[in-house]
Amino acid sequence: MPTDPALPDGRPATEVLAELRALREADAPTRGGRTFAYVYDAGLEGLDELAAEAYTAFATVNGLDPTVFPSVARLENDVVGAVAALLGAPGAQGTFTSGGTESILLAVKTARDHARTVRGITEPQLVLPSTAHAAFHKAAAYLRVEAVVVPVDPVTFRADAAAMAAALTDRTALVVASTPSYAHGVIDPVAEIAAAASARGVLCHVDACIGGWILPYLRRAGREVEPFDLSVPGVTSLSVDLHKYAYADKGASVVLYRDAELRRHQYFAHAGWPGYPVVNPTVQGTKSGGLLAQAWAVLQYVGEEGYTALAGRVAEASDRLLAGLRSLDGVRVLGDPAAGLVAFTVSREEAGDPDLSLLLHLADEMRELGWYLQPQLSFDGLPPNLHLTLTPATVGQVDTLLGDLGTALAKARGLEPVAVDPALAAFAAELDPDSLGPDEIAGVLAFAGLGEGAGLPGRMAPVLVLLDALPGALKERLLAEFIGSVFRVP
């Protein structure tokens, strides 16, 4: 039976590349300091070109087998060695991964297998502050580990060390601290949490995916930074993303352990099949050596003094931004931001309660002016807010950003508030997400302005206000269905 061809006839390279460039025009800019989430811009001339050339040189190298491609072992040992020197302790060992989620997944897998092998735990628990990254919940779901969530301090947004210690049980395999947490950019009390874990014989992971590379260089640039790494007694593993404040391309991360004996629980080996003997340090098997090579090249190029200078630029941008935000009426910075991340909320009156509608209108107005600030919804008594990730490229943009923020805030205050019908919210609270059929889900998505084929709405405030009012389980179901509608073959 004849079918349509899967692909067109071969096309000229110039035509293919032109189409790719055209597709990028609809994306948020990744350089220039106007996108305050997802991207990290060092603002260094030639860095992107260096990373691209390094990737190209190793793109066809298969990182699966370092005995066939010994360059992979050399590059990974160099990269992990640099991370261990910055964040480790004598004997620390680690692995290069595809990103923070994989690093976290491997750390949880290691803790689960360690708990089973060493302590005989068959139903392990993972103790988390409520601000821990969602990747830990993903790892818990994948690996069948029970996540025990502990509320954070509602004023400082830091993990409550005493409450974390009280949550530890004989089934706890791993306890987590963040440096900093993504949502609010604050640093958890690592030493206290790690000491409590150690006293119970529990492993302690520090999620330093964001701060792991910049915090030591902030210290070298003269900022006060409390110890948080493997030098802290009781810390047994740590994750750090090189595609964040080390400015490598996505995805590049390292998961680091106190020693090789602990790291071995991360590995997967299998000889029970007729093919080649398999041993995988990471979730991936086959993987291009290009990402490792470009990360190595960027670290070598920027160097010690370069990273110290870049950290100083981020600190300068943060100081100016925080001062400017605190001067705006109705704006409240959340917690004590420490490593380039800032979250703030807004109210209609000075010292009033956070106003979600106003906040989301502000995000939309800023997007109209060419800025992307990341909206974060309310959670467990913690206020909704706008999140900003500062990089060296934002230093020259802070004054313009603050000026536009004042303009956008004034305009947002004049807009009609967006609200959810209380009857609809009450109805949604009674729905069972697991029992909803495709037609019902499609109806809810259409009501939210996210129906199939509708694309993203021009303004996100009505959508996000509705999401904020929905129960967590229903919210997750709708988000999954929406993404499923985005990634759908016509």
C-alpha cells in the first residue's frame, strides 16, 4: 500500500540552515541579557564559537566506551577533577552527566542502592525541603523512593534544619539541601542538615546545580559564602551544572561523591545477554563526546581569574537589581538571594498581600517590552512571584530593566484583575484527574485557552491564574496533556 514519503528529497545545505535560522527567530533570545530564565550568558566574546568548535571536533566520538575512545576518559577526568578541586575533599570522585536532572537522578539511585546494600532498607525514603527542585520528585517517581516533603521557613524560605532532622527515620536513604534553591535563590543550612543526617547514618546530597560553580568564585571575589560542599562533615554527594554559571553549553553537569566506594552504587553493569559486556556510569549509554569536549574547552578558556571576574559581575548586577526592586512601591524581594537568583512578589498596597493577578499582568507587560521574567505560582503558603536569573550579560541591562519594570508595573495596576470563578474552582477541586477522559481534558484546556491547535495565548495571566487555583494533581494532569498537545505529529 503506497504511503507518503517520510522525508522530502535532499535539500541544499544553505536552504536547510536558512530554515533553522528562521525557526530560531520565534524563540526568546539566549544572548544579550533580556531572558531571565533558562539561559546563562557570560557575555564573553568568542566563547560560543569556541564551544561550537570543540563540540564539532568530538561530535562523532561515542562516550559509551572509553577503551575505544580514550580521549573521553581524559576529558572527563579533567572536568571532574576541576569540580572536585573546587568543591570536593580528598578522594572525591564523580561523573560527567547531561544535566542537573540526570545528576540528581543518579544521586538518588546511588542513595537507594547504598541503603539497600549497606543498611538493608527495602522501602527507602527521600527527605526534601519543599523548595527542593522538582527533579528530586522525578527521581523518586522513577526509582520508587518515597518522597517526604518538609515545609520551609515561610519568612526566609530556607529549609528548616530542625524539622528536616525530625523527619529522618530508619528508612531514610537520603536527605537534601539546596545551594541555592531554584525558586527563591536562598541557601539552605547545609551544615546543620548534614550533621543531623550523619548522626543517623543517612547520606546527604547538596543540590548545588545552580550555585556550585559560582559560589566559590563569589567567595574569591570577596563575598561571604558559608561552606556547603563536600568539605562539610556529613555531606556525601553534590551536583553542579556546568551549563549554568560555568557557561558551558547545555547539557553539562557533574555529580560528585565523597569517594569511589559510594560512587560505585551509581553504576549499571550487565553481562547477562549475548552482546558486549555493558557498564554505564550514567543513565545514558551511547552519548556524543561533543558536550564533554565543549565543557572542557570552556573551563580551560575562562580559567580561574576569568570565573572570579564573572562572579563579581553577577554580584554587581544582583546588588543593583535588589536595590532597585526594593525601591519600587509594592515590590517585595523574597528571602536573602545569594547566588544570582532573585524572586520578588508585588502587591497593590505597600506591605499588602501578594496579588497574583497584578504579578502575572506585570510578567505579560514585561514580555511586551522584550523581557522574560519567569512566573512562579503560589505553593503551600509560599507567595507567587517572578523569578530572575542574573548573568554577567545582565550587568549592563539592570538600569533599563528597572525602568521598564516601573513602567510595566504602573500599566499592570491599571488593568482589570484576572480572577477565577469561585464556583469553577470549587468544581475543579472535586475532579479526579485520573478518571478524566480525553474529551473532558480537552474541554478544560480549551477553557484555559490552551486547546489543541490554539498555540500559546498572547497573554499568560488568564491561564496562570486558572492553574494557580487548581488542585496540584489536576494541575499536573493538565500540564502533561498540554505538553502532549505541543509535541504531537499532525
